Amino acid sequence: MVEDNNHLLILALDCATPLTSVAISEGEKIIASEVKKPKVGHSETLMPMIDAMLKTEGLNISRFNIIASTVGPGTFTGIRVGIATAQGLSIPHNIKTMGIRTTLAIMLSVGRSEQHYAVVIDARRGMAYVEWFKWVKGRELPQTEKDIRLVKYEDLTKAVNGYTAVALREQDTYKLLEDESIKPTSPREPIAVGVAICSNLYSRIGVDTQLKPLYIRKPD
């Protein structure tokens, strides 16, 4: 467990969705964040974003206490890019790494509420990843009500019934829900911000997570 969480410096990455995002936090404060839609791919976009952010903030990678990335569910290639980048940056400087579920990072990027949420990520091939959450008073992290599972597009409306649906505007599942008269909410912050928030909370309570891909469906 880190003794001084107020100054814990975290570099957070996300490439598990169509967007690439990077965030830096110090303690509970997000000091920088950026999100881009890659023109080519995550691998060509992520490192230039990191380099530019470090330069702007006057930071060297060796100063970070934790480097964290989403580990899935999401796009197989994107997950691997995020994890490989976090590993490549951390190993030379012996920096701790953390892996954060994409659904949880999205939930934390939406903001806190007493509502029940269903986080939806397009899995393609007519399927979506869904995880169901609820916020409980006095807790800083949402509780999982139902674990992540694959849901067919045609069953999505039923799956999110009674929950506030969370979907990314850049994915087909957002429009699918809209077409069924369901108005999804979207993250207010880049997903990497949720990664940073979660990593800071995990560090404070002494939770360690592996930087290991979370594949709900077998990789292509």
C-alpha cells in the first residue's frame, strides 16, 4: 500500500474502444487528460499522445508511481496496445502497473449517482458486452450487480431494462439503443480518467490488479 496517496502520480491509458485516451492524476486530482479518435490505429496514436502530455506537464516517466491501462472487454488489438505500452514504459523504471476493467473505467468516467447502470460496449458480430452496476452510499466504487456477459443485439433492450444504459456514441450499440427509444448516457470524461480514478482508489485500499487481458470472447 502506498503511504502518501495524496501525491500518488498515475499515468492512465485506454485503447479498448474506438477512442484512444490518456490521463495523468496526482492523488485524487486529474491534472491532464486527452481523447482522440485514431486516424490509423491506437499504436500510432497512443505514444505521441503520452509524449506530448508529459512534455506539456513537465514530467518524466520515471516520476510515476503507477502506470495503468484498461484490460478489456473491448477490441482485442486495442487491449494489447494499451497493455504493451504500459509494460514497455514501466519495466525500465520498475514502476508498478495496474489493469482496470473497461466497463468499470467507463462507469467511473460517467460520474457518481444513486442510479443503477448497465455499461454497454460493442463486441461486434451482433453482440455487446454488458456489465451491470449500482452505487451504494458510503462506497467510492460502484458495485457489480451482474458480471460482464455477451448479449445479442436483439436482446440488448431487455438486458438494460430498469437500468440507465451507458454506451459510447462512437459505437453502433449507442444508435441501437436510441432506435429502441432508449436514451443512453455517455462518459463525461475520457475513459482514461476512469482508469486513473480507479487505480488511485485501488492503491489506497491495497488492491492489486494484473495487467492481463480480460477476454470475454476468444481473440480472433
